[in-house]
Amino acid sequence: MDPIIQSLQESVINGQRTEVESLVRKALEAKLPPEEILNTGLIAAMKEVGARFEAGDYYVPEMLIAARAMQTGLAILKPYLVQGGIESSGKVVIGTVKGDLHDIGKNLVSMMLEGAGFEVTDIGTDATPEKFINAIKASNAKLVGMSALLTTTMSNMKLIIAALKEAGLRDQVKVMIGGAPVTENYAKEIGADGYAPDASRAVTLAKTLLEG
């Protein structure tokens, strides 16, 4: 592995934004292929962060810091990836449902998905069914991620799935849900395609749903 890429990986894992920024620039100056910087540098590092989280060695703060560092690198890399016509892993619309203003979990899932090569449209918090539908139509996403942190707003997930059916979009998209009060059983009950208990597993689930 190229030493610059090696250092880039380590800097992402350690959440060092400034180092990540300069190493991505250095890698581009050294004429390393943008897809190598993305896959072997940023994506591989976020995979390691996810593995550490699942093993209990990393917690949400460490994941957030690493994800932000990765996003800094991704922002510099994006124009080069577009030029090279790099295939994305898939398009996702993500949001926290209506009535709920919590966004840390959603932001983390959004960043982790970007780090895994997905194109993410984040529609923010307090998102109405219409907002989800409009974003799906505009981006042609094949996956929808919904988050709720309050038991009182969980029921809005069911309303969004109903709205997707009404708009004729339900067959075109996979729906995954998450958030503190949400469970696997609740996902089944409302007809979602999957549930992820944390950001790391949300990435795995997203890949599984789109491949299936």
C-alpha cells in the first residue's frame, strides 16, 4: 500500500481532519488514482472504524470525529471522482421524521453511508412524508433511511411508508429505519425492509438491501 494512503487511513481512524485534508491533497499531487484514495484510504478507514465500534473499542464520539475527518477528505476528492465517473454504491434519502429534531444519529449514519460510497440526500430533521417523497423523486434514490428518537414520533415512520405506497414509490425503494426506541419488531410491524441498531450496521444493511 502507498505510504500516503496508509497515513490517510490512520488519520481518518484517529479523526485528524487537518491531516486528512493535507494527505488527500498530497495523494492527488502524487497522481494516485482518486478511486484508490477513496476505496483504500477513506472507505477502508471507515470500515475499520465501524469494526472498532462493533467490537466496543470505539463509541459514538470517536465514530463522529472519524466520520467528520473522512468527510473533509471526501469533499476534496469529490470533483475528481465525478470527473472519473466513479460508480456510487447507490442513492439514499435520509431524514429524521416529522416532529423529531434529533440529528446526531442520522448525521452519523449519513456520514458513514457517504464514507461507504453512497450518494446521500439528507433532508434533515422534522421531515414530512412530502419531503421524503420529493427527495426520492428528485434524486431517484433506491433506499430511504428514517430515524426517530422519540416514541411519540415513531408512528410517523408508518405514515411515511403509507405515503410512499400512495405515491406509487414503495416498490421502487427499500426502507430502513433506526433510532433509540425503534426495534426489529417495529420495522416488521410497519412494513419497513430493515432495521439497524447503529450507524455501522446501517451501512451493512444498506448494502444488503440494495444488493437484494
